[in-house]
Amino acid sequence: MAFGNVDNAYLALSGAVDADIVRDERMARRTTYRIGGPTALFVRAHTYPALVRIVDELRRQGVPWVVLGKGSNILASDKGYGGCVLTLGREFSRVMLGEDGLVTVGAAAPLTKLVTDALGHGLSGIEYCVGVPGTVGGALAMNAGSRREWIGRTVESIVTFRPGEGMHRYAGSDIEWGYRATSIPSSEIILEATLRLTQSTKDAVSHDMNERLAKRRTSQPIGQPSCGSVFSNPPDRSVGELLEGAGMKGYTVGGAKVSPIHANFIVNTGGATAEDVCTIMREMQRKVKEIYGIELRPEVKFLGF
């Protein structure tokens, strides 16, 4: 079911802005889970003027919208989404290296590109992002990392777009960085960030990245469709260990399965539906609550539910 006047928005924007605009794009094509029905409108804005006009038109037509990066932490409904899924394109994908370890990077740049460019210049500070899917904007929005290392620590400044107002710049120190959370309003679109990295050597950075990548390959189901970690770690506990202790490894519903490698990953073994994943998540929460008295909080974001 579409919300607002999607047809009018589509007609007004098609061919009028520097953007790719598609009707009824299946979210299974746009998420790492390979799950999800059609979104009424899918738009990739390539320039800032295009983004402004797109958002203004969506608001004018009453069409709700959400921003998507690579869809690496999204579970999209089997029924799809009745609004517009908005992504950033060409102008927002640049990585520019300056002096003194400063790197200005667009929100649409893949984390893999940022990591590769940092390695190429012997810059240290984001080694923990190696092997992590998604975009820089997504990593900033959720403060990607761990309890000991997170991307917010490297942020000098962030530029966002406030619909109806324009650009806004935050100093990194103006933002509250929490575990898997930031104080950046969800109503704003992250456009770019300037990070301060530390000069090191290519050999040292490469060695660190290779060690982390090797560990990731043995401890996570790399190469299988998933959304990454399903639940956030409770304070001072490992949610993976809690779920393993609850006997959830290998638990299967339809085409979805709790990974035998890491119990906080639900993988799509082929033909999984969003309902399959949700059924497993509810069982995970029930078992951990029953055994440990802990309420698990989803880390995955839901679209269209």
C-alpha cells in the first residue's frame, strides 16, 4: 500500500533531477539479507541540488521516505514499503585525503573504499572496519565499531542535510556517541564527514587489518546473506554467548537459520522471508529472557513493518 501521492512524485521527479528513479523496486535487491518486497519508490540522488528537490517533492506529495545505504543492517517487510527509499549516489561517494591524517569522505562511500584508501596511505584508526559491509553514512549513523573502538572517535566534523533548512555542520565533539547510537537527529541526512586518522605505515596497517579479517572469517558467517548482528550486546555481556547458551545455534524457520558459527547472526539459506527471521528473533528473545532474565534489543532496523 502506497502512502501519499507516489504517482505525482514520480512524474514530477522523473527526468527533472540528477537521480535514478524506479517504481516498485524489490528490497531483496537492495539489502544484504536478500529479503523484502517492493518499495513504492526507489531514488538515488547524485547531487545535493537533486537531493533537496527530491525531499521537497516527497514532502509536498505526502510520501514518507527513509535513507538507505547498502542495506546491510535492514530487514525489509515481505509486503514491501509504501514510501520512498532514498539513497545517495555519485557526488556523495568521494574520498579525499588531506594533510595531517584528515580524510573527508562522502556518506555514500563504501566502507571498503575508505578502508582501502586509508591502507594505501598508511593511515591508522579505522582498521576495525575491514570486512564490514555498508556505507560510511550508515557507519556514522550507528557509530559502527565495538565497545572499545568506534568510528565516532575519529570524527572531526559531520555535514548533514536538514529538510526544509539546508546543510548543517556538527563538530565531532558536539555529537553524543553511544554504543550503536549517536545524537544526530534521524530526521537529518548525513552527507559527509571529516575523520582524523593517525599516520602509520602500510605494513603496520595491513598487518592489523589482516589479523582482524582472519578473525572475522572464523567467527562470523562471511559470504552468507545476513544483516550482521541481530541484537545489541547487553551491558557487560556478549549476546552471542547468551544465545549460544540458550541453544539457539542452528535453529531454523523456513529459509532462515541461526548461524552455527555465531549465534547472533541469522542467515538466509535460500528463500527466507522476513517473517521467518522475525519468528526466530522472537524465539531468541523469549529464550534469553527465560534463562537469563535479559531483554534483547534489536540492532537490525526494520523497514515496512
